[in-house]
Amino acid sequence: MSLYLAVKVVWIAAGLFGHAPDGYGTADWVLLNLVTVVMAATGIALGLALAQPWGRRLAAGPVIFFSWVGAGFLVPMLPYVMISSLLGGDQGDGSGSAAQGEELFIAIGFAGMAVGLAVALPIYLRERWPRPFLGRVGDGPTHSSALVTAAIAVSVGLGLLWSSWALGGTLGFDPAHRDQLELNDRLLNGSSGLWALLGAWSVWTLTRRRPARLRRWVPMTLAFGASGSMFAWSGWKLPMAILRPGGFVTGEYTVVAIVEHALGIGVGLALLAAVLRSARGHDARGGGRTPADAA
């Protein structure tokens, strides 16, 4: 991730010396990249915390939150990156044009951090709070509520909407910007739709009251990653849709973009709360501390 950080620092310096890309003012370009510098630095710190013994002694709340957001940003993108490379989709990071070497650094940064989180985060959570990941679905008490049910329903709705865009649907799209339904955009929408549906299924599986043969760690892990994906990406796209840095425009109508991403943020939080509540209830029989208790 330090490679990505280095590229962003260079881009900020270039912007300050008046070399921002066409369509961006100096302030817009510097602010956009400064945000990603902070994100990259946080990612580096998170990677070290997951890999080093001192990371087990950190307060649970910040570790869970930054792990959730970081994994939500990057891990669900792995299938997209592989499919995009096979189909020839554009793999730029959306921050402007870059030289080939810079694009390589960015790709290594994203892919390396995503693979690292996909491997390290489940191990870290399983070692620090093992009980919620043991056994099978339905072994312990389940918790559901009207809020969780509503969040699952909205997650399904968003998943179906994004999946329809991936398949070429235009519901909610501004006719003036339907050029944003090219291959790369459709793959991104398909990835978002898939993870929204996986999140809904996983939380439904964890909160239903029928026992199942499925190992508990499967829906726990998927729900954690999927809810983080909805929160992180909607949290990134919502201010982009409102502030429109560098003349950015959304493919969908602005009001549709605002509503969908506001819902995505809320649903991501609600699904995470359901996951933590499920972890707390499952671990209560063992008398241990769960991530929910610690957070």
C-alpha cells in the first residue's frame, strides 16, 4: 500500500505546482488525493496491526471499524479485478490520468492490500474472538428485529438494482449519461449488486431461527465483508455525487445517486450491528468477550 501512497503524494505535489489534470482545479485535485493519502496511511497502519503481536492489544472498536471499512473497500473488488482483466475492462482508480508506472504501483497497492486483508483479517478475528466463528448456523441463540428485516429488504433491493445495471438496465439512469454503462461500469455495478445480495443472505442466515448444517464462519465472514462494502463504497460515492469534484457526474440521476448511497450507508451499519449482535449472543454461553462487547 506504500506504493499507492507514494503515487498520491507525487500527485499532490504536482497539483500544488500547477500540474493538475484537465477538468480539475488545484484545490479539488489536492483535496481528493489528500483524502486517499489518509486512507492509504490508515491502511498501512491496519496491515501492521493485523500482522504484529501488538495489534492484539489494541482497542477493539477502532480495529473492527477500520478493518470493516478497509476490507469493504478492497476485498470485494478482487473478483471484479480478475474478471475485468480477462475481459479487457479499464482498471484505473478514477483519480485522473496516470503514467503506466503509476498505474502499476496503484494496481499493486490495491491488489496487495486486498489479498492481505482477505487472508489476515479472518485469521485475526478468529484468533482474537474465536467463539462467534465456531460451530454451525443455528447452534446458539438468534437475534432479529424489524430494523434488521428492513435492512435485509433494502439490501436486496439495492442488489437487484445494481445487478440490473450490470445487465444493461437503465432504470434510474440519466439518458444524457448512459455512456457510463460501458463494460467497466457494468462490472463494477455487478460487483456491488453481488455483495449487496450476499450481505442480505448472510445476515438472514445468521438471524433466522432454523438450524442449518452450514458452518457459522461462512455467513459471519461474508456478512462482515458485504456490509463493509456497502458502507465504504456508498460513503465514498455519496459526497462525490453531492460535491462533484472536477466536474464529476453520476450516470444515474443525482437524486437517485444520493438516495441509493444514503441507503447503502445505513444498510451497511445495520447489517454490521446484526453481525455484532449475533456474535455477542453466540458467545454468551462461553462467558468470553466478543468483538461486540469490546466495541
